[in-house]
Amino acid sequence: GQNIDQPTEMTATEGAIVQINCTYQTSGFNGLFWYQQHAGEAPTFLSYNVLDGLEEKGRFSSFLSRSKGYSYLLLKELQMKDSASYLCAVKDSNYQLIWGAGTKLIIKP
Amino acid sequence: DAMVIQNPRYQVTQFGKPVTLSCSQTLNHNVMYWYQQKSSQAPKLLFHYYDKDFNNEADTPDNFQSRRPNTSFCFLDIRSPGLGDAAMYLCATSRDNSGGADEQFFGPGTRLTVL
């Protein structure tokens, strides 16, 4: 079967750096997405990786290793507004998005 | 601003009473999706339309139906809601459903409560 694994919850301090990991096992691979979802709201797109390496976008970076079936989302200079769930999703060989359950990130002052 | 709109934002229905959720988009995207999301769980794809071509997920209950009368609108009908259908229902769109980089744009969701 197809599977996306992420930690259920993480806690970090305002101003710090946090890395949220995602491992996947899917039938085929056509890219990996990270979405941010605040409580009670819709997911919003953060990043897309299809080639190995690091993609940087402001305070957020996303890394992919296809050979390891692994990605991480790196958040720098954490702000209170970054408290949210972060969902990892992979497009499989049928271009179907397979979603992880999300990592709830709690930021403490 | 181009967007995905869902109405209502909150819906309360009674056990067994049919309910319809609506979604509209001004992005002119070809593909529209309906997801069900329960607390702390991954969004679960119910079905999607590529233009008027309907694609039902194998494990979507028959209780859930959908209509897409035109490019802009899509409806989710729950014929006989059960307590287990209480969830957030998310509508999303994308330009295409192939091409890896094509991201999905989500509406704000409708939170359904079943009494």
C-alpha cells in the first residue's frame, strides 16, 4: 500500500529552527508537496520538490531525497503565526496526491 | 482575487437528513476535488472531476454523490448523513491533474455537524 509518515506533533520555541520530516512509500513519484493548515482552515501550498536537493523560499526550505523516500520542511526564525499543521503529500504514478496526516507544530514564546 | 469559495462554512444537519455542500471557483481550473478531513487526519479524496469527467474513489461510500453542472461550480450531496460523516469537507481545484508541479488550491472548507 501507499504510505506517508510524519510525526504527529512537534514543539519549538519562537525564533528557533525546526525540521519536520516526512517519509513516503508510494507507487511511483511525481513530486512532493508541503502544505500549511491552520486550525479550522484549508491547507495552503508551501513548496514542491521533484528533484533531489534543497528548495529555499524565505524562512521555509524543503529538502528531498528520492532514493531514501524522504523529505523535510525546515522553518527558520519561527514566529507564533507558524503554529499550524504541516502536511506532506506525494503525487504517485497516477498523479494522485497521497496525503500524510500532518504534523501539528506548537510554537512557544 | 481568483479563489475557491465554499458555502456554507458551517452546516448542521440531522441524522439521515440530506445535505448539499457547494463549491465555486474563479480560477477557471479544469479539475475540482472533494475531500473529507477528520480531526488530525489526512484529507481523504472522495472524488474529482476533470472537466465533466467524473472520477469516484473506490472506497467512497454510495451515500456521497457529486455534481458539476459547469466549470465553476461543484456540489457534494450527502444523501443520508450518519454520525460518522461529521467532518470538514474541503473543495480544491487544479489546472490539470497530471504534470507534477500542478498544485491544488483549497477553499476554506465546510464543517459538517450531524446531530
